[in-house]
Amino acid sequence: MQIINAIFALFYREYKITFRNFSDILAILLFFILGILIFVFSIGSNNEIFNQIGIGVIWTLLLLSNNLSLKKFYHDDFNDGSIIVMHMGGLSYELIVLIKIITTWIFVQCPFFLIIPIAAILLDIQINNIIYILVSFLIGSPILTSIASIAGSMNLLNNRNFTIGSLIIMVLSIPVIIFSVGIVNEAADLIKAQLNILLGILLLFLAITPWVSAVCIKLALQNK
Amino acid sequence: MKFLINPNRFNQMSDLILIPLIILTLLTLLIGLIFVFYLSPEDYQQGSTVRIMYVHVPSAWLAMLTFFIMTVYSIVGLAFKIPFSFIVNSAVAPIGAIFTLICLITGSLWGKPMWGTWWVWDARLTSVAILFIMYLIIIFLKKSFNNNDVGEKITAIFIIVGSINLPIIKFSVDWWNTLHQPATISKLSSPSIDASMMKPLIIMTISFTLIGLVTAFLRIKAEILERKLRN
Amino acid sequence: MLLVNNLSFKRNNNIIFHNISFSVGSKKIIHLTGKNGSGKTTLIKLLAQILLPSQGDIFWNGKKIKKNIFDFYKNTSLIMDTHSANLNLTIGENIFFWKKLSSSSINIKETNAILELLLLKQYINTPVGYLSRGEIKKLELSRLILEQKKLWVLDEPYSGLDESTIKLVNETFINHIDNSGMIVLSSHYLPQINNFESINLENYADY
């Protein structure tokens, strides 16, 4: 069917573009590691403190690294008109948003599954907790990508104050960090409850993000 | 009811009502302050400082009410394409921001002598702080766009997405029982606050609402004029 | 068959144009012209359904375009003044993307022939970012032939092209018309072709 061809073509295109600019992804991962390093220097290499705040530090940096993917979503395709070409190829804007979120999640967030254990070991966090972090990151990272998509689509015509895109991401990501950091050091059923809430937030964002981002993209196209 | 969505009707209504409303506001404010300072009891534990509550609680309610009104108007404006809703949004956002700021500052001033700390990161304080930041983002976001139509629509979308914060504030006190005291006034059970404190609280709430309303009316009128000039 | 009926567009209470009507059938070229700001790009955006009109309707194959949008997109190639080739990908990768998107049945031989005609074949594995502006524009125009659609809608197709390419483009237009195609193009220049209908948007500015 034609749409399946178009969907495959867009996935393939995003994959090729990402790997043509792979240093971009590496830079985001490096930002994360550098952030951890800065925390180490600012707090002093006291292992006891890391045990307590290490997880929070990791999640904070995951959130901040998410900011860096803001422009990757729609800016290039919007400015050069290829998003219109994609739309005329039969892909609705919601579908384009969904595909972009999936590819950004795979290429930007998934490498963190390897980097987080490294950072956790550097911060002397126990293996149990590392597993908890990875589980909550599994649920939380698509939420972060969805938030970045919403913020990216809102800022397409923003030519004055681009920092506000990052502010939007940070404000909307606060519930994610509340419920993912709180998972560790809690009783077993509390962990389940918080994971369920996180799952609920994920489903909510997956439901609204394609629609919200598509509306913002259409709005931006009308006023270009 | 047309004055809720039509700028001309709104101007007509507000011209009629404004002066009586201002008088009513000053009156209720005066009565409320009399109640607060002379006719309300001192708290058993807190002494006179409890009277900050009569400013703190109404401004908290109004901070959330304003956000709720902005959310409703954002949905109406985007769904039914009513430009007046965006006028209301940009007029009312700074009012909500100031109420939130008053809530945070009075809460802080109340907290230091009473509970020994200017601030603590419990659920309710944190979510009100987030509410304040949301207001600021809303105000900044609208100004970041060269094209005003786009700016107000994107801001409306952000208000709707960000309104998820309101239920979290409302119920955070039930979910996490930490420093901030649990809700004393709820629909489901009779309030655990004494009637002598309830009266000034209600009067101050009414007067704050009226203050907010008068300021909103003035700002909306100014916004309508500004748009007429721009076109 | 594209029918535009009494189309009007307002922006911020300023009327850009009012009551435009025209039809585009097989073997027809519509040339939109007018000074800067007269609404040429706006009209193109209205045709592409990026903007909605303040008044009037557009019909595609007898139905309102809003209800027939998939059929419209399936049969239309849109070339705007921006260059939709991604600068990070090679010409070959961009062409692959466009072909898949439009499910065009053009084969590799024909593709290579077009690229040779446009003097782009040697760059087939070069990232588009390395090409000159004119070459990127030529690549954009090659989409018209690659996508094999019936209706071509173009905004300022001649801008930035050298004389031989302009001649090539005009020949392509004539070829397309002879094969029962339809073209709507906006341009300051009068196309060096025979047989087109010119619409000056300045005539529709005030009513």
C-alpha cells in the first residue's frame, strides 16, 4: 500500500540523516557525561553523597540533554518545505509527528541505555538501583521525546526568544522526574504504583502529542 | 452572556458595571480587613500571625481560578475560533502570576515564624512554584512571536497542555502528607475550621476575587483598544 | 480538473485578492502574475491546502477539495520557492525518498536520463549541501518528472536558473501539456511558451 511505502521512506530518510550527522548524537551523549563530571567537581568526590543524590543527578542530566534535541524535530523540514512534500505524499501531520518521535527516541534516547549504567557506576550506585533507573528510563524516555516534540513544534515560528523552548521542556518534564526518581529506596508496592503513574503519563502524552504537534505545525505553516 | 465572547458586548457590560464593581470591591476589602484585624480570633498556637492566612489562602485560590479560566478560554478559543478568548488570556495571565506570587511570598512570611523555615519542598509548595513558573512562561511565550496570531494560539495550546498541573496541586496535599497542612475546606466533609475564622476568610476571598475581576476588566478593555489600534 | 471559484483571501483584515475564478483542465497552463505582495504565493498555498480561503471554494475532479484531498495530493506535484531536498542526503537518497513518497513508477534508467539532462548525474552520490543554489533548484524541479503527477503547481520556478535550464524547463512544460498534463505556475516573467492563460492578481486586489 502507498502509505506503508511512504512511512518506510520517512523512517529510512530519518535514519540516513541521523547517521550522516552522527556526531550530533555523540555530542548529546557527551553533554550528559560532561554534566555528570561537572556535578562531581561541584560536589566534591565524596562517595556517600553520590549514593544519595546520584540517581537524581542522572535524571536531571537526562532532562537537560533532552533540550538539545529540540531543533532536530521539525525545524529543518519546516524551513525547507520538505514537510509539505511529506504531507502531500499521503502522510498526515500526526503520522509524521509519530514517526519523528519514534526515530528520535531510537536514535537519541536509546544510546542512553548504554551510557546510564556507565554514569551510574562512576557515581557508585548499586546494581539494583541501576536496574530501577533503566526501567524508569524505559518508560520516561518516550515521554521526554514527546515533550521535546511538542516544544519543537511550538517554536517553529519563534524568532525572538528561543530559550523558551527549553523552558517548556523543563516545565512539562517535572512530573516525569518526580515519579521516576522517587522509585528508588521505596517499598515494592510503592515502586509499582509510581511505575504505573509513569506509564499513565506516557500513555497520556502518546495520545496527545501527535495531535498537539500537528496543530502547531499546521499553524506555523499557515503563517510562514 | 454574549459579553463572555464578544468584545463589543463585553465593553458595554463592563462600562455599566465597572464603577459599581470598584465600589463593591473597596467595600468588601474594607469589611474584610476589619474582620481580619479586629473581629477574628487569634489562633491558639500561632497567635496573631495566623491572620496572614486571610491573604495567603484567597490569593492561592485565585491563582488557580485564573489558570482555570485561562484554560477554559483557551479551549473555547481554539475549538470555536473566538478571538476574544485570546484577549482574555493575555489580559488575565499577569493577574494570575501576581496572585501566585502573593501566595508564595505570604506563605513564606507565614512559614518563617510559624514553622521555622522560609521554604520547604513539599508537594503543594512545589506545585504552586511550578504554577508561577508556568505563568511566567505563558507571558514570555506570547511575546516571543513576531506574528501575534500565532503567538496567542501557541500560548493557548501551552495553557491547555500545562493545565495538567492544576489537579496535581489540588490533590498533591492528599497524596503526600508532609509539612503543608491538609485541606481544611472540601466539598465532601464539613470544614474543620471554626466559623469565626471562616467568615473573614470568605469575605477576603470575595474581595480578592473582585479585585481580580476589576483588574481583569480594565486590562481586557485596554487589550481590546490595543488590538483596534493595531488593525 | 481543478476549479477555483470566487476565491478570496484576507490577512489581518487586509484583502489580498477577491473573487478569483479559473479552471485548469488537461493540456492547460495557468500563469499567475502580479507585483510582489499581490498574493501569488498565497494563492499557491491556498491551492496546496496549506491555507484556507476566507471565501470561495476549490474543486478537484468535481468534489470540494477538502473532501477530495487524498486524490488531489496523489495527482499533484508542488514546487515552492524553498528547496525541499535535505542538505545532508545525497541526490540519490533524496530521489529515492521522493519516489517512494509519490509511489512513482519511474525506473532507474529514466531517472539517470533526467539527471544527465540537468547536468546533475555526476553528483548523484554527493550530499546536496555541496551543490550550488542553481543546482539545488534544478534538483527540485526534477521532482516534477520523478513524481509523475498530473497537476504541477509551481511558485517562481524560473528564479535562479540559467538560460539553458530555463529553456529545458519550458520544453518540459510543453512535453507535460502534450501528455495531457496540467500546470499552474506563478512567475514575474512571461513564460516563453505558447498557449497559456495569464491571470494578473493585481486585477483582483480591490473590489
